[in-house]
Amino acid sequence: MASIEEIRDQRLKKLEALDRSGMEAYPNTIPRDYTLASTRASFEELERAGEPFSVAGRVMAIRGQGAILFVVLNDGTDTLQAVFKKDVASEKTLSLFVETADIGDIISVTGRPFVTQRGEKSIMVDAWVMGAKSLRPLPEKWHGLQDEEEKLRKRYLDLMLDPELKGLFVKKAKFWGAIRTFLVAEGFLEVETPVIELTTGGADARPFATHHHALDLDVYLRISCGELWQKRLIVAGFDKVFEIGRIFRNEGISPEHAQDYTQMEFYWAYATRDDGMALVERMYKQVAEETFGTLQFTIGKFTVDLGRPWERYDYAETIKKLANVDIAIASLSEIEAALTRLKVECEKKGWNKVRAVDALWKYCRRQLGGPGFLMNVPVEMSPLAKTDPKTRNTVLQFQPIIAGSEVGKGYSELNDPLDQARRFQAQQDLRDHGDEEAQMYDHDFVEALEYGMPPTCGFGVSERLFAFLANRPVREAQLFPLLRPRGA
């Protein structure tokens, strides 16, 4: 079998042959009257007209020899067979194709539609031109790329050869489109907020840091989709706002986590946590139906039906039931002993009771199939949520739970500026003691709250929801996930 280098050398010689023939290998434009999908859709009409027309696409297969060749084209919308026949196209036309064309080339063919004896819709070629000469061979048709990292590194080839994968990203576009359509229909206004910030807020996460040279400032890439900015808009008098945008978290890689990804967040003035839960449940059902055409999903070991009544999971009670720990009275050492017993490994940098309880909850969460909402989260776990007046030690927070994972987070937003200042200070103390994921003190946001923000419900969901419903790791559900350079 010839090596990649040998094949490339052969194709470079074909490039020279094209040049000698006077045909451009990389022209500015090539004839294309219809896509291959529209050609198939209008085939009978085109056949009755009997007029020549042009289509273009990538050569995916060549078979036959001598007086007749069958060439399969793919333009990204569909496939179509082009037939080169010696007594229709000139001998020069056919011989140039045989001499210079390869699987992988992008070509344009001009001819008339006909149906083969086997019933295959085809175009009988009168003429052809090269659109882009391929210098490297495509992976073998029936096996494609086998190495998982190579699939991600050469995503364009994997997408070219795997229609199911390409369809995944068509669905992903539908997913975000369905969320946008749902929210706009509910009266929400789409907004844009800064991606570069002096103070990150809206989540517990380690940010990416960089430097703004024009202003000579150290800055961060945002870790939320403008939470503190959108709440400023609620202060300003907007009623319902949302943003769909990219966020960045300098954290570990896992099947559920990426470092840069798309998220949606909405903020709804005068709405309660219960209002938010009702809206989110309706949104998830509608988006799932529009994107996947079903409410029933197999996700890992779980079978999930979004159409069934959604559960309510109490944070402390769930941990007590599944881990046998009462977090209200347990000490840090007792929680650590439980984590050891349950064989839960933890990152100890910035370690404290809040992080330990969070690790214990994540162990329990992985056992919940859902659908349901996590509720009654301890106040120290959520510095931006409003305290539940009935308990005083939990917050009015809700998180959709599906297939052992949190796929969204919402709460009645904290609008007491004095309480917010105290919680920011508590978070800053954690940062000062090494917790890089604790939130920063945002003095400007506290000042905005002092002007008065009405009772508000906020909610955010990332593309993890799409990946879960598609039963794919998050990285596989991203077009171009970040990879280490080869050899690094």
C-alpha cells in the first residue's frame, strides 16, 4: 500500500497534468446550477425539460473503466451519481478525468438527467471542470477514522465521512434555535454582555486570565453568561432578558466538562423560583421534542422520560439517604471519612467543608435518573441565591437533574445588597485561603443592588443538556474541542 507521501507525490503530478491541459486546479468559481438535494427533489421535472445543467460536489467513489465511469458526488446536501460515457462526453474529456481526477477532488459536471437500468438517478456528463484538487487521500470509505483522538483532531474528515455525526450538529443548531424561539415567544429580550471582565461572577469556577494591553489591565474571560450584567439590566427596568453565548472555565476535562462552551442564561423580573421551575420544565420538553422528536431518552445507564412527572430532590435528605451523612451536623473530618468510605477522590487544593459537601452531593447525584429538580441547597453553597425564609439556612435554588447530572441551575436571585456583600466577602475569604473556584467580590454589582432590584428568577443551562440528550460526551458534541498539540 502506498504511503501518504507517495500518494501526495502522485497527485502533485496530476496537478501538473491539469496545468498542462489548461484546466485550473483551484478556480475562483465553477458551474453549479443546483445543489444535489434540489436536483434529486426536482429530478423528474429536470428530466422532462431535457436541458443540460451543472452540479458540483466532492468525488466520493469512482468505478468502471474504459468507455464508462460511474462517479459518486457529495456536496454536503446529498449525493448523486455522475456517469462519464465515451460516446457522450468527448474522448479528451473522459481521458483527462481518468488521468487527473481522484477520490476527494471537488469537481463540477454539466450534463442531462437520466435514470440507469438499475433505477439510479444520475447525470450523464457532457463536460467537467476541477473545483479543487485533493492532494491527500480520504480515509478508507468503510472504516473512516478509527482513532478517537484523530477523529477530534481531523473533525472535518470525520464529519465528511459520518452522516450521523454531521446530523448531530444539525440537531445542535436546532437545539439552540428552539431555546431562542421558546424564550422570545415567552417575551424575553435577547441581549449581549461582556466576555472580558475585571471581576468574574455568576459561578464557582477558575477563570482564564489574560492582559488587556490598551488599558494595561489584568482581565478574565467570563465564567457565566453575563449573570451579574443581566441582573444590572433588571435593576435598569428590563422585565425579561436572556443571552446565549460562549463562556470559559479553566478547569478539568471530563465527559461532562469542557473549558469553553455555549450557555444560555435568562433573568425574569418579579418571578419566583416556582415560576422558573414551571417555565424550565416546559422549555426542556418543547426543546427536546423539537430537536430530537421524542421525550424518551437512553443516557448512559439511565432511561429518562421527560414527559413523566418531575421529581423533587431535597439536598440534605438525598445525601443522608444515599451516603448516610447528615451534613447539618457532620464535621469536615466526618465528611472526609465518608468520602473515603465511598471511594470518592477529590482535589484538595483550597479544600474546605463547602467543597467536601459538594463532593459528597456529586457522588449522590450520579445515582439519580430524573427528571427532577434539586432543591433546598445550603446557603453557603450558593452565594447568589435568595435565602428561603422558611428555613433561613437553604436557598431558593432549583437544578434540573437528568441521568445523574445537573443540567441547568436557577434560583430566586439574591437582591438584598447587604446580604450579597456578606456572601461575597465569605467567598473572597475562601479565595484568600486558596480556593480558586470561589467567587470574587464585585463591588460594582453590590452598588447596583443598592439602587434596588425587584424579586427576580434567573436560570442557566449549557450545551451539556444537548450532549446528555444525544447520549454523547460533551467533547464529542463540540465541533472542534481543544486538543494538545501533537507530541506535547
